[in-house]
Amino acid sequence: MRVAVFSSKPHDKEFLGPAAARFGHELTFLEPRLTSETVQLARGYAGVCVFVNDRLDANVIEQLAAHGTKFIALRCAGFNNVDLPAAQKCGIAVVRVPAYSPHAVAEHAVALIMALNRNIHRAYNRVREGNFALHGLMGFDMHGRTVGVVGTGKIGAIVAKILNGFDCRILAYDVQQNPDCLAAGATYVELPTLLEQSDIISLHCPLLPSTRHLINSSTIATMKRGVMIINTSRGAVVDTSAVIAGLKSGQIGHLGLDVYEEESDYFFEDLSDTVIADDQLARLMTFPNVLVTGHQAFFTADALTSIAQTTLQNLSDLEANGVSANQVGR
Ligand code: NAD
């Protein structure tokens, strides 16, 4: 199948390119994001392969269908950026990679927790300047601390398992319980209880109407003073203005973000020569107790190998049978 790969980066070529030959797919790597301005580039391609910040709204999907595209292959797990009813209406099948390495994301969430707790980001810069003073670097023992895991699917359950190794008390909230999370020693509670009792809150739920701005000024007000919030799920699960206010008042003690509400204009690009026009993003990066990474939680060689394999298999299944086990919105 001829496939246009949007938002492609060198690592996409490195992992998808050689694997595509084995599957017999012909890939064209395109750097632009897929939007209504760039959709013309997909003309004549049966498949398009997209990532988290491509925008597949109804308008883009209708144009894809008109150009002969039949398959959309997301090389990620989340599919909140695709208008699924529009795809269904246009007869375009949408596939995703439901699990590539939940370990990669869970381990990054724990890396953010530990870096913020022990001020590794500040210590790294400090010692390079010959400053070996300890003031401002004090952390806390993880042992015995209460961690709230919101969303206990594949990633959340692994976070619980890792934190169990630190001897943390783990509270969990989800619309359905996961036995793996219970086996990791977590106790399921209602969301308000989790928010009130946790020293650290780590978000692992998908972005849905029910989870948009789940962290907002009202919920932040119910948390422990000095709480640490970690978001590796999707940016809009957190209301950015509310967390900035919480950081300014001291209600939030640490914030670790791998995702950001308005990340699509910034993340995955080298903008070091330009001015960041987004005042909220710029403000976040001024706090010493905030650590932002640019949607890199998934970014391990193991995950990229798995993403390439599943994406290409999904396209082969659609081409051969018209259906795939990893289809969404059917
Ligand atoms: P998953 O589907 O295995 O688990 C998601 C869990 O969230 C499920 O158990 C589901 O029941 C639960 N959930 C649904 N609605 C909820 C609600 N209202 N409140 C609480 N929980 C709710 O998904 P996963 O593989 O664990 O991934 C979780 C999220 O992580 C994805 O949706 C994606 O947004 C994000 N993600 C981020 C990266 C990254 O690089 N930062 C990479 C992969 C996934």
C-alpha cells in the first residue's frame, strides 16, 4: 500500500522505513503535520499514517476521502485528534497502536516524580556552574508517601507496580478496576478521596469529555497543600491556568508535564531560535518546581520498534481483510 507518513521525524524513517519493506508497503515521509492546509499532500495515497498532533477533523477527513484515502493509521495509542464519526461516514477505517510500551510511559512518569522530588533538574545546572550548595534541593522519602493514580489501564497499573517497589501507599481511581493494579497493592477509592489524600497525583486516563480539565481550580483546592501533580496522559486533562494559579499560591508544590494543552504548535520542533509566544507555556517554564518534557514519555527504542511493527501490521490487515483488531470507532 502507498502510505503518506505525516509529521515524520528522522526516528520515524529509522524505525518505519526498514520495517515497511518487509511488509511490502511503500512509505512517503512528509514533515508537515496533517491539517486542512496540508491535506493536499495525501492525494492519491490509500493510507495516511499520523501522530498525536495531526488534526483529523471532519474537513480533513472529507478531503482525504475525496482524494482516495481509505485508511488512517495512528502511530500512537490516543485517538482524540480524529473525528471518528466523520471517518465512519466517509468509509475510512481508523487503526491505532493500543499498546506499544506502557513501560516507557510509566517509567517516564516515575522519572518526572523522582527528578522533581530530588531537584535533579536544578542540581544538574548548579554543579555545572561550580555551585555545590544544597539549599533548595531538599526532597522527601518516597517510602510511605501516598500516590494517587488516576486511570489504571496499562500505563497506570505499571506506575502502581513501580511505586509499590518504593513502599508507597497507592490509591487508585478508574471507572473500572484493573486486577493488575490491585495486585500492585493499590486501593481503589473515589476520585475526591484520592485527590484529598495523595502527596503525588499521576494522571493516566485518556482525554475524554469526562476527563477534560479534571485537574481544575475546584479540584486543586481539595488537594493537600504542596501536592505534586504529574501529567503524561493528554494536556487538556489539566487546566493550565488553574495549575499556574496553584503553583503561584503554593497549593501545588511540584508539577511534571510531558503533555500540554496547547502543545501542537511547539512540541516535537526545535524552536530554540524563536520566541515562545504562548504565555502560559513560557510562564510554566519559569517555575523552579516545574519540569516540562516535550511529549517524550513514549520515546524509547523498544516502543518505536513496537509502534512500527503494529502500524504496518494494521495496514496489512486492512488491505487484506478490510478489518483490523486495532480498529477504532467501528
Ligand atoms: P488504557 O486504555 O490502557 O487505560 C486508560 C484507563 O483510563 C482505563 O483503565 C480507563 O478505564 C480509564 N478511564 C477512562 N475514563 C476515565 C475517567 N473518567 N476517569 C478515570 N479513568 C478513566 O490506556 P494506557 O495505555 O494506559 O494510556 C493512558 C493514556 O496515556 C492514553 O490515553 C494517552 O492519552 C496517554 N499516553 C501518553 C503517552 C506519552 O508519550 N506521553 C504515550 C502513550 C499514551
